[in-house]
Amino acid sequence: MGKIKKKHPKKRTAAFKESEAKELVEAPHSFIIHRGLPCPHISDLTLDFRKIMEPFTARELKEKKMNRIKDFVAVSSYFHVSHMGIFNKASTQLSFKVLRLPRGPTLTFKVHQFSLSRDVISLSKKQYVDEEIFKYSPLVIMNNFTGEGKHLKLMTHTFQNMFPAINLTEIDIATIRRCLLFSYNSQTNLIDVRHYSIQVVPVGLTRGIKKLIMGQIPNLAKCEDIADFIMQEGNASESEAEADENSQVVLPQTLKRKGNMENNKSAVQLYEIGPRLTLQLIKIEEGLLTGEVLYHDHIFKTEQEKETLRTMIEKKRKLKEQRKKQQAENRARNLREEGKKQKSKHKQSTTQNDSDDNNNDDADDDVEYYKQEVGEEPDEELFKSSISNSRKRFHLPSALKNSKKLKTDEELKRTKVGKNPGSTKNRKKGKHMKN
């Protein structure tokens, strides 16, 4: 049976990349991973944060201890990944790093507090979770990110660029199903991160009419006619009872949810679905986890100290480039030497094989010569040494060369005895005559 060929997965081609939608290619994608000490809560927090970043994130990303940051950076351009979030668990604290791929900068946050999604949902009175809301990106809301300092502007741009931009003139309101709130406290320098799902319900309808619009079957046991159920008073809708006037808006578009018509009032309700995070910006690095520190919350340095650090970093960079160049030259030299050695070995093996072949041919010629002269097969030990080791032609002794004459005289004598000198009777007669 023939071998079964294994089917290898086909690689993506340039034509396949061109066939991808422009919105999908230009949208910012992300990797969310965790490093450091093992902790089940940190892995759950990583999965919850991936839910926030959906749909443009690797939800089923598999991590191993052998993987390094450079491995994820190497494949980032292939999958259009622009940001990477890293939860790093140390013995003293938990940090969250946001990397702008492929060349930085890197923002490092300290996680003061966090709550998982399952804990937030279990504490809420009304639990509203729908998997369809994660098919669209959340609406990013930045609160109180105003003040002096370039670190605030950089932090604001980083959070906004992690999610696709929204065009207000072309946006479909039905796709806005979630919102992500970043609230900055200038006094404590803490950032509160909250995640909500958005629910839009019609306003100005009684509870009975709302049930009919939503397709629910009403209970008419206490009513004689359906008009009594519709016209009954004191049954305001839940949106009017729970929501104030500030949450009521006039819809510019008709939504898929029944009752939310264009140019009609509806109430916007938020349900927190988690996770919760309380962050503090610690430092900003110029490169990808390395490079000059542009901002640090605890350490302040003078211009002279900054200049010495810059020179030190530049010196290390030049030394690294020099080492890479030297390694490349050594690698090329070693390859050349190995090639020369292989060529010399090949030449030696070919010459040795040729000499062995010549020796074997000489030995074979000697055997054939012996057969022609003597008329018998030679002994195995006679040419054994010549076949294995001898390099010179085997020369027969003169006694063996003259044996042909002896043999011919003996044959003449035998022919006188009978026609068949090789038979046993004639041999006995010949011996008797000799005697």
C-alpha cells in the first residue's frame, strides 16, 4: 500500500487578504494575555476583558509558558493586531500593560481593585445579558480626562484607538449595544473602568399596550373586555417609572426592538455586565516594553539624569547592533568553512573509492588469467589478500605458467589409452600401463 499523504493547511495568499473587507482590515485588533504567577482569578479577568474587546480580538487565544512577547509581536501584523493588553501577576501587585504594536509606546497601569463579570451580574437586580450585543464594538466614553500633562492626552488617545472610530453620520444606532466608560479622578489619579449593556424601551405607553406591542399574551382574567385592559389607569410603563427625563431621547432612526419608532421618545437604560477595574497610570515607555521612560508617577529625574540615561540606552543599542553584525559574520564564516570541509571529504571519498575499484578490477583480472592458464578455479585463499588490500597486479609464478606444457603431455598419453580419458575405466588402464 502506498503512503497516505498528509494534508497541510493552505497558507493565506495575497489575493485572500485583498478579499477581506476594508472595515475589517482597518479596525484595531487586539491580543489580551496574562503573564507572571499562576492565578485562576487573573485568567478569568483576562477572559472578561476579551469580552470587552470583542469582536476584533482573539477570543480563543491559547497561551503557553513557552510563548514570549516577541512571538505575539511577530504574528501581529499578519492578523492586523494594533494593541496588546498584558495582565502581569507579581508577588506584590497586579499590573496591566497596554502596548501599541509594533514599536510602542507602552503604558503600565497598577490594578488596585477588580471585580469579575459573574460577580457584577449576580449582584444586579435585573440581569440583562445577551450574546448578540458582543457582535458589535462598544461605545467608548471618556470622562474628566482634562488637565495639564502630556500623559493624559496620550492615555486618552490610547484608550480611544483601541476601538474602531464611529462616524455619526453613517452609524446605525441598532449596532450600539454596549458602552465602555473610562472615568478619571484628578485628585487620586485613579481610573474607573465600567462596562454596560444598552437597552432602549419606548416611552409614553401603558403597561398593557407595551405587552401587546412586545408580543406578550396579557392576562385578561380580571377584565370583561380587552378595552378595560388597555384603558386601565395607574399602570405606567417600566421605562417611565424607573427612568427620569434626562434618559429620554428622541430616536433619529427606527430600531429593531418593537415600539422604538423614528421621531418617538424612548428611554435609554444601562445594565452593568462587568468587569470592573480601578487603574492607576505608573509609567510610559517609549519603545515596546523597553526604551526611554517618558513619564513616571513615583520617580522624578532632572534633565541631566535623563540625558545620561539616553546616552546609556544609545550605547546599549549600538553595542547590540555590533554584536548582531559580528554574529552574522561568524555564522557566514562557519558556513564557508563547513562547505570547504565537506568538499575535501567528498574528494577523499571519491579518490578512495576509485582506488578500491581499481584494486578490485586488478584482482578480478588475476583470477581470469589464472583460469585461462591453468584451466581450474583458484583457491579462495590464493587471491584473498589481493582482493582486499593489494594495489599491485598479481603476477603468477613461472612454474604455474609452464604447467600448461605438462598438462598437454599428460593429455596425449591419456588419449592413447582410449577415446574418453576422463572415464573411470580408462583412468585405471592408464595407471596400470604406467606401472
